[in-house]
Amino acid sequence: MRIVSEYKKTLLLTLLILLIGALALGGLYFQSATYLISDGENGKEITTRKGTVAEVLAAAEIKVSEHDLISPALNEPVENGTEIKITRAKPYQVLVETEVKQIFSTATNFQNVLSSVEAKNVALPLNHSNETPLLAADGKLNFKDGEKETAVELTATDTLATALTKADLQLSAIDEVALTNANGKLSLDIVRVTRGNVSEEIEIPVETQVRETASLYEGQERVVSEGAAGTTKITYYRHLRGGQKVVDKEIGRTTAVEAQPRIIEKGTKKRPRENQATTNATQNEAGQPAPTAVSGDIWSALAQCESGGNPATNSGNGYYGMYQFSLPTWQAVGGTGLPSEASAAEQTHRAQILQARAGWGQWPACARKLGLL
């Protein structure tokens, strides 16, 4: 019995020692500690039990994302008085090659934001009012504004606003600007954007109107009025990006100047018989014989009346040749050079073209003498 009693004493003593050790360890585990949590510009002091960074942040009800930078790391145990620093990651929309992607970065300048993207060509669109520094260190930055390209010396503290001032550039409220890393070369790219209404004028073509007249023979015609083109004013809503049309929508049009028609008269009067025309062609207004047409050819009679039949006639008054062409009229029927320098056959050919277009009224005096009008 004495042996059993000694055994019980030993067992109780052992259990008591174990209990005291466990209580001691538990006291150490649940021992309180004070920590300073720096979250950007905000600081917070918290007193809680000792543990890891993650447990301290949970006790402080501070949430972090997988993109945030926490020091010490979340799984690190921390001692009393430890400062826990949180650097929040910001989201950015970047153009990687031709694809828009969202990235997160804790970088304090835009150059390092771009450096975190593994691609040959990356562009980071910038808000005009953003005050984040552009560069990681002092240096030159290339500015691209359309066809113009300029290198500007910047410091590590220069923002978009101060950099534009140094480059002597201004942005409109809708201009686009991006920091670009193309094959390791950094540049600030500006795309000019315009939006608004613009007006343009287009020509209204001349329409031809043909009407009949008994004052001309059948087969004859003359131009009463050459007419004049009109103009239409068209208003567009136009959106240009980098000089290229993004939207170009017509929103209205008005006639600025009315077009005037070209009016041609065509004869309906029956022609006289050939012998009557020949008889008329051989007399002038006084009833005296006029130069006789060669073989009864009315064109010879007309040439004789206009110029004495001389193809080289140059009277010095702006009219040339057998049929006394003005230079603009000669050119209008396909002639080149001076009419007086062309052959008699060509002059007659051009005169026939003119008569077919405008009638005998092109030679009013002689045509009347010859009975053609």
C-alpha cells in the first residue's frame, strides 16, 4: 500500500508540473503587444495578442489585396512595437501590343509601372491631372506630337503637367497622351483629338435645257445661256483622332447658290432649197453680187464674207482666219495655236463644229447677208 501511495504522489506532481508549463506557454501565446500599421498616408496603432502580420491586420480589420506590398510579409511573426507597412497597388489600363489589359502596380512613377509589364510595346494612357512622376530618375524624355518630335530634359519629380510646360506643349481637354515603352525606348506620345461641326461646300453641276425655236433651221442650234454652277453647303459632325476620321456624319445641308441651267435652242424652221441658198449667198444687203461661193459651197461664201477667204487673216482685233474665230472659241472647238496658222480645211472643219453647236448666229452679219438667218 505504501508503494501505491508513493506512485500516486509522483503522478500528481508530474501532472502539476505539466499544467504549470502549459499555463506558462499559454500566457506567452496570449500575451498582448502593440503594433503600428502604416497604410499609405494613414497610420494606425493597435494592441492585440502576438502573432503573424496577417493576424495583426485581421485584428485591426484592415484588408489587403494580393497585389499590395506588405512589409514584413503576411506570414512573418511580429514582436511588440513592430511597424507594419502597407503599400497599396493601383490599377492601370495599359495597351500591350494591340490588346488592352489591366495591371496592378505599387510603383511610385510611371516609368516603373511600364517596366513591370513584360512586352516589347506597352503604352500607359495618362490622365491630364495625374500628379505621379513620369520618370524613375533624372533624364531625357522624347515627346512625340504628330510629326514633331522633341527630347526634353526632366527630373525624377516632374509630373505630366510640369513636363509639358518644359516641352512648351499644351493639351486640349480631349487630347490623348500616353507614356510609351517601345522596344526599350521611352516616349510621351500625344494624339490630338477634335470634335465638332464643320461645313463644306460642293458644286452643283450645270444642267442642260434644250428648247425648240422657229428662228433657226432644222439641224441648227445655238447656246442662249452658258449657265453657272451652284453650291451646296453641307454640315458634318466630325471626330478626328490624330488627323484620322473616327466619325464623319452629315447633319444638314442647304443650297448656298442656285445653279443656272445651260440653255440650248434647236431650230424647227424648214431649210430653203439649195439653189435658193446659193442665190441668197451671191447677194449682199444692197442687192449687189457678193463673192461667188466655190462650186456653190456656202462655207466658201461665208469665208469670203468674213475675211475675203484668206485663211491667214489676222486683223489685230482678236479675230483670226477665214471665219474670224476668237481664240477662246477656236480652243472650245478643239483648235490649237492661232486659227490663222491652221490650214483652210481645218478652219472649215472647226467652223462646221461651231455651227452645229451654236448655229449661224456665230457669224450674224454675214449669215444674214447669205440668207442663213
